[in-house]
Amino acid sequence: MGEYSVNHWGSHPDDENDDCFTGWDFDTLDSAEQCFRKDPDSSVMYIELDGPDVNQVRKNPNYRPSRDDDSEWQRERAMQAGMAFGCQGYNEEMGYD
């Protein structure tokens, strides 16, 4: 295990949300810094470089928040309501009534 790590977070590491997506360990600061400078995909909000003599956090310029979309869950609930209560139950759950 290396002395330095680069971690990808879904929120700021200081927020204590326990949403570190992934991380890599490096033996040298130089190799860790190279990884830290790379911009990850749009799901990563913050990139952290951590080690015995460094702790840096930067926001990912590619970050795009995901939509809070419950449409899949709504369709599942509607299917369950439809099986239990027929078309009326399905329509109520989907908001058609």
C-alpha cells in the first residue's frame, strides 16, 4: 500500500457523507499528483489527494449532478397497484386520475 492516495468523492470529503466512490494508492507524490490532475467522469464531484505531507481537494470541472428521478420506482409501484387493484390502482399510482 502506497503512502499517497487519490480518491473520488460524491460530495466534499469534509462533509462526512461516506461517499468515496473509489481510490488509488501510490508510492510517490509525483505519480499521485499525475492522477489527481486528471479529470474523471461527470459522476465524481470532488477529487482528493491525501498523504503524509499533502491533503488537497478539488472540484471536478466535469461534474454534472444526476437528476433525482423516481420514475422507475413509480412505475414499479404502479405495476404492483395494478396487479392488486386493476387499472384503477395503476392509474391512481401514476397520477392519471
